Amino acid sequence: MQYTAYIETKADDQLSKEFKKHYKKIRFFSPKILSLLISFIFLFSLLQVVQNSGLGPVDSSFDDQQGNLADSPAGIGDESVFTLEVNVIMKEEVEQAYPVTEQLVEIFWNMRDVQTNQMGEYTVSSNTDENGIAVFDLFAGEYTLRVNYQGISKNETISILANTENKIDWMISKYSIPSYNLEFKDKNGGIIYPKETITIIYENSPLLLEPVAIQLISERAEITGFEVINVRNIEKVAIIDLNPIENFKVGEFSAENPLKASIYSIDVNKKSGN
């Protein structure tokens, strides 16, 4: 029994020495461990602050949106803009031509919004100066140009070319038709409504392929606008089918109340040069 008790006491003493030895090592390394732990907590907190402030890694979807914008007509990503000069001219009959001053000129294009990722229509506009010229600075790409002169308007697709001086002549031509006939069927007791077709026939006047508007004017009646539906030119005779924009009375078309007819066309001449 004494021998057994002696062995246990020796083992306990050995265990105590080992514990003291490791305890000294732990005490030696504990400041380093504590320092590393504090550093880790500080770095983790700093990372959270950076991410919350928006300075963290860039979302790849933003790069994709920027790539889409670089291909858009607005030319995002392109470092240079290029000049577009629009010269608006009014030509009455054949001989008379003069610039149109203070005329609104609009340019449209489609572009993706970075914030909403939705396609939208954007526009810039300018009035013509005393020479009938409106000037724009645009990125290279495709645009829609519109000039609305007293209700006479047209949309024209244009291309802005890089390193090129782009110029456009927007010619509004007005012709008076001295002699013409109107053909229509009275279906509503003397009133013609929109979507009902009437036909204007004239000869020995300009035969236009694409008239944009026709107006009939009298001393007693207001200007009546029409939508051009079909144009047929047969030798020297022009036959144009129209739909009225507003309803009118058949009685306004009479010998006692003669109507003057005017026809409008728009010719766009696109010029570019170095």
C-alpha cells in the first residue's frame, strides 16, 4: 500500500511540473495572441465600414451597363462630341427661298438609364438663328431629327459620324394649287368626318411623291388639315387620297366660297465632309 501511494504522489508531482511548464509558455504567448485578436477585430470592422460606404468591390453589372451605354446613340464613353448644323429653309413655289428663323429643331435618341436599367427617350432642342441655322454638339451615333413648322412636321433618321462636319438642309416646300377637283361621297348629311377618304386631283402643278400635308383655305372657313393616305402620279396628273383630321361641312366646298389649296413637302439633304 505504501508503494502504491508513493507512485501516485510522484505522478501528481510530475503533472504539476508539466502544467507549470505549459503555463509559462501560455503566459509568454498570450500578449501576442491578444494583439492578433485585436488586429483581426479592427480589420473586420474597417472592412464593414468600407463596404457600407460604397467603396468596396465594383459590381460587375455596372460594368455591363457602362458597356451598353458605350454602344448607345448618346455615345457615352466617347471622349469627343461632333457638330451637327441644321439649316431650315422655306421655299414657296420655285423661285422664292428664305431661312426660317426662331424655328424649333428637336433631336431624339434612345439610351439605357444606368440607375433603372430601363431604355428611355432623350431629347435636345434649339431654335434657329437669324440665318435659319441650329447647331448641336452630339456624340457619334444614330438620332431622330424633327422640325415642326406650323403643324408641318417630319421625323428623319440621321447619323452623326466621328471626325466629320455634319450638315443637313431641311427644305420645307410650299406649292399653291391654282386648279383642282375634290371628289368625296356625302354619307352623313353634308358632314365629312375623319377616316372618310376624299380625293384631290390636279394637273400642271408639282407632282410630289411624298407630300407631308395639304391645306385648304377660304375666307369663311378655317384651315382644314388632312392626312395623306395615297399618292398617284399619272403623267401630268396627281391623284392624292386624304383623310380629314377634323370634320367639316360639304357646303364649304362651293363656287361661292372658293378654297385655295396648298401642298407641302419636306426634302432633307444630308451632307458630310472632313
